[in-house]
Amino acid sequence: MSDVTPSTRPAASELGRFLEIQNLGLNLPFAIAFLVLAASGVPSLRTLVLVVIAFVAARNAGHSFNRWVDRELDRRNPRTRDRLLAAGRSSGAFAVTFAVANAAIFVTAAYFLNPLAFVLAPVALGLVLGYSYTKRVTSFTTAFLGLVEAITPAAVYIAVRGSLPPVVLLAVGGLLAWGTAFETVHSLGDLASDRELGLFSLPVRLGAERSARLVPVLHGIALVLLALFGAALGLTVAYWVALAAMAVLAALTDRAILRAPTAARVPFQRHFALGAIYLVGVLVAVFVPYGPAFVLP
């Protein structure tokens, strides 16, 4: 099936499905949490608006570019064959134009944030767009996707402060492990189709059971690094309660994965809850302080 004519444009509902707006919740809670931490409270309205614009634009650019790159593969995968481009309901030209426009919006927002954000904007775009090709060349595509998610705390701190305190690298490492765990779970759900299509991922390389056993290890590493990050900032008990709740929910999720590695629906849904728990813990720790003092480096 060939692409429809370039003049075809999706309706609003189709555009929402194309961008999978509902999945913004996967990373947005972490982005908001680090925004609050970087600003030591409520950021200025200007910074808040620019960061949100940059976050959404970068996601839109990466997502639409990925849909364009994967359109032929999506047509051969039962799970994805109904996507906008794969089903021929819109053109590849639209997806590329939309990606370029959002990339330009992202760079513009970075320019108005501060010089360092502007200088590093192409690096962030390279990561966001580059992951679309990794599944064709390396089994570590899941780790690369984890890296894309891991730039969130660094990007937010740079956007707010114009610098990157070394302690933030703990959060970057935590999100790298956390994102790699999530993407491994997601890849487990596509294991059969990835093998059939000749694509690479950790589950394809390691097998379902070994990949499933890797997920709780990655979750543990992520929680330890986020705990060290919180300790370095002197966050209050609310932060630790949130991490404890995340550990319990992650353990329940990991048990479900170990029982049925390729049934990724429940772990996928719980990822929203895990991010929300972290955000609530940060908000309470910052705005309702008690216990150890809240001190940023």
C-alpha cells in the first residue's frame, strides 16, 4: 500500500491517535517533577511555558519522524498496521513536515530559554530523532530509548538554570535505568513481530525470560539512584514515601512480567501510576516541607 497524496491531512481525532497524546503521561510527570526541583518551587511563567512548549515539540518531532521511518514496518505488524501512515490515511509528507515544524519550535523555545539550552538543542534532537533507526542496527535500541527518556532531568535543569549541577547526573542515571526497563517491557510485547521483521531489541537478543528478569534489576538501580539524588538535595520524608510506594508497585509489576513476559498491558498502564507517584512525592516535599531541610546544591 502506497502513501496517500501529500495533500491529505488527518482530522483532529486522527492527529491525536497519530501522536498518541494519551502517552504524554509516561514522561510528563517526571518532567514536571524536575522542573519544580530545578526552580526550587514554582518556576516563572515564562520558563514554564517555554519548557512545556519545548517538551511537547520535541516529543511531537520524534514521534512523527518515527512514524514516517517505520511506516513500512508498521504495515507488516498486526499491532501497528492501523496507524495513520501505515493504513494510508495520511501522507509521509505530512509526517515529515510535522516533524520539521516541531523541531523548529523546539529549537526556538530553547533559544528563548538560555544560550546553553540553545547550543545543546541539536544534541537533544539528534537523540530524539535518532532512536527511530536503532532497532535496525543494534539490540541495545531499548537502552537508547532509555537514554532519550533520561535526558529529561538534564534538559529541565539546563532550561531553568542555564547550567547542569553534577548531582543531576544521578537523576539522569536513574531515568536511564527506568526508561530502559520500560522500553524492555514494551519490546517484550513486540517480541514475535520483531523477530519476524528482523528487528533488534534486548528481548530478541536475550529471550523473553532473561529480559523479564532484567527489568526488576533495572528498576532497583533506578530507585537507588533516585534515592541518592533525593538525599543529595536534602528532600523531606514525602520523597522517600513516594520512592517506597514506587518500589512496592514496581515489585508487583515485575512479578506480573515474570509470570507473563510478553503480556505488557498491565506493566504499561502501571508506568503512568509510577510517574504520578514520583511527581506527588516531589510536590509534597517541595511545597509542604517537613523533616530535613530542602536544600539545593
